[in-house]
Amino acid sequence: MSASLPIKPATSAFLDRAPTMLIGADWTGAADGALMDLRNPATGAVLCQVPSAGAADVDRAVRAARQAFDDSPWSRMRPRERQNLLWKLADLMERDADLLAELECLNNGKSAAVARVMDVQLGIDFLRYMAGWATKIEGASVEVSMPLMPNDDFHGFIRREAVGVVGAIVAWNFPLLLACWKLGPALATGCSVVLKPADETPLSALKLAELVLEAGYPAGVFNVVTGTGVNAGAALTHHPLVDKLTFTGSTAVGKEIGKAAMDHMTRVTLELGGKSPTIVMADADLASAAAGAAQAIFFNQGQVCCAGSRLYVQRKHFDNVVADIAGIANGMKLGNGLDPSVDMGPLISARQQQRVYNYIELGREKGATVACGGEQFGPGYFVKPTVLVDVDQQSPVVQEEIFGPVLVAMPFDDIDEVVRLANDSPYGLGASIWSNDLGAVHRMIPRIKSGSVWVNCHSALDPALPFGGYKLSGVGREMGAAAIEHYTELKSVLIRL
Ligand code: NAD
């Protein structure tokens, strides 16, 4: 494995600068000087150090955001100017796209080539989509009845106003894209933001912060605090001057954040875990379904909230489809994401590698057969793409989110059975149906309990389509008009004429 592949001079220069946090207009370390190591998951080696923020740093950042929202050129900016700034930011991301992709690769382990066309490009497209919303935020004019004042005239209207200071906390699997999902609607609506990237992957967010300043956003509109969840994340969650929390991460932490938000009635949206089913009907184009199912689970090393991690195949084709997926898995080249010929990179950390491998072992103990993969190796945090068969629907490997390249596969006989199995999960983020029977597909869609249903594709996201979860997969939606609703408050106004 090539652990020392060359990186671009701009990427080296960024790392050599020893990236610091952006609070207001200041690039700064933590008040107490604390630092934390970042590792390259492909090698396990330390990549660089970043500040490890504490409550005092978070407080400074929230106050900078408060000031920017309450009283600054930002608070007086017209929608057209907000639109143009977002567009400018997207242009700067496009200019520095290769650097951003390489940072994602070094910090997360994912393929730099894939990060360029997926993570970075989707982030750019999303910001441009949200730029369009800045000029389309509308209230309503209402004809009121006011029965207690029948002789008076009134003008009633509803304003949609920016929610205020947004505390954004994100996971490590798509560091830049998740940051853009928070930043886009916040900046379109006129909010200010304090972002706490994941402990493991703050680098692309720090580069994004540089671009935000270069685009011309006033100081304090976007602040980035790097640090751990228990210190920086918790301090942001509990801060009384935050108006809205938006979180992407595990269901366990999401529950804590949701409960803490209620102390101050902070608005909150939660994008959480998943265990999404891929359903292959007997009439499907089976070759395309097998390729799609493999992509659904193995993309991004399986570290995708809506990964198709449970596969249900109509019984007569079960063995063939599983064999095809195992063939695809066995043909995948694992290695350093800087190498463009690599199909799968490492997992994010030694801890995640061990967690995923423990699930494979647990599956074996519960009677599962390993159809392919089932091994881990280093240096770096690699787990081979794995398919488990002979699994029971109630087994932990079927019910719990593994968040790695591990697929559990089960046969089914009819539609009623597969709908019941698909819904037999505490999660409800996504589901895909592979079939050409339009009638059957349309009858299944309303019965599937998940925030997204894809037909003949999986994890296919568009900025215009709301994304979020039923059940333990979350509260609220990102993207589309729904995102704008979550970053705004309604104010009813009644004028007695
Ligand atoms: P995590 O919950 O451990 O961490 C997510 C973020 O929360 C990190 O920034 C972390 O520092 C912070 N955090 C941790 N403890 C905290 C606390 N007590 N208070 C405040 N913040 C805290 O999740 P992870 O392991 O980084 O990410 C994987 C999870 O994210 C998976 O469950 C995955 O499904 C989910 N995810 C969901 C979506 C979605 O859109 N639904 C997208 C990506 C990832």
C-alpha cells in the first residue's frame, strides 16, 4: 500500500500553516492552548494538530455570531446581496475544489477523486441551489375576521424571519458536504453560524471558513470551533444564546442534543442514523440491482447514514444476486484514497474499524455465513467489503447501525412480507425498491416508513428534495424548501387601521 503518495503543494501549504479556528475575524487557537491530533486513516499517522476548543472558546464564537446576527452589516443585508455572496462562496469552492477534495481524502480516508465529483461538487451545487432561495423567502397576507371587533378594519400579515444564531454540529463521514447542508440555508435566510465539525475531520471546514471570509462575508457570520463532542459540542448545545441547533450524527448523541435543546426551547433539527433496506423484486433488472445494491452499501466505505445496509431479495433470485454482489466486493481494490485506481478507502478510525469488525464477529457468533470479506487489515483502518447471509431479522447485525462496509442479506417471498421486514427497524431514513412493476412499486411507496424512497437507485440526493428521517433517524428535514422553513420563524402581524 502506498502510504506516501504525493499531495498538491496547496494542500501541503494548508497543513503546514497549522490550521486554527475562526472566531469572529480572528484565526485563533484554544484559550487554554489545548491541541488535538488528526490522523490520516489510510496510514494511521498523525496528519497535523488543530485547537481543541473548550467552553470559553465556544462562548466567544457564539457571541461573535450573536453580534453578527443582531447588529452588523449582515443583519441589514438585502436578499439579493445574500444570494450573490453565496454564489461567490460556491465559485471559490469550485476554484479550490481539488484542494478541498484532497483534504477530505487525507482527513477522512475517502477517495480524493470521488470526493471531488461527489462531496465537493454536491456542496457547490447545494450552495448555488440555496443562493436562489435567498430572494424567494415569502410571508403571506391574511384577510382576518376579528369577530370581537366587527367595526374595525385590519391588515394581517405573516413575516418569515431568520431564526438567528445557528449552532451546527456534524459527523465525519461527509465533513464538507454536511457543513454545506447547514451553511447553505443559514446564509440564504440571513442567520449566523457556529460550526463544530467532527473531532476527526475539521480540515475542510477550516478551509471553507477561509473561503467564507474571502467571499466577503462580515466577521462573525461564520465561525468554526474545532474540538471534541463532549467539550466543544456540549458547550455549543447548552449555550443560551444559540437560537437553533442543527445536528448530524448518531442517534445516541442526537437524543442528548434534543433533550438539552429543550432547556432553552432552542429550535432543533436532527439528522441521525439509519439501517436502510434495499429491496430487490423478482421482476427487477437483476444485474443493475446487484450493482446498485453493492454501491448502496460499499460507497464511502459504508459510512453513509442512508447506506443500503439491509438487502432483501425475492427468494428465487436470492443466491444469484448475493453472488453478484460478493463478486463485485471481491473485485474492489482497497487502499489509499490518493490513488485514483482505489475503489475503497479505510474507515475513519481504529475505533470504527474495531467496532465494524466486532459486528462481523457478532454476526458469525449468531450463525451468519460470511459470503465475502469479513476481514480487517492495516496499516490504516481497513475492513474488506463484507456480505453476511443466514442472518435472522432480529439479530443485532440486522437491527443496529454498523456504519461500515457490511451488508446483511435475507430472502423474502411476497410484498407484504418485505414491507413488514423493511419497516421492522428502529430507523427510517431511506429505502430503495428495485423493480419494473410500476403498480407494485407505487403500492409499496406509501407503506415504507422512511424519509426517502428511491426506485431503481439508492442514496440519490438532490438539493430540491427534502432529506431526513422517520423514527430514530431524526427530526426535521434538510434540503429543499423544507430546509428554509427550519431556518426561519414565523411572525404574525395584525395592524388595526
Ligand atoms: P457522533 O454522534 O458520535 O458525532 C457527531 C458529532 O457530534 C461530532 O461533531 C461530535 O463531536 C459531536 N458530539 C459527540 N458527542 C457530543 C455531545 N455530547 N454533545 C454535543 N456534540 C457531541 O456521530 P459520528 O460517529 O460522528 O457519525 C456517525 C453517525 O452520524 C451515524 O449514526 C450516521 O448515520 C449519522 N449520520 C447521519 C446523517 C443524516 O443526514 N441523517 C448524515 C451523516 C451521518
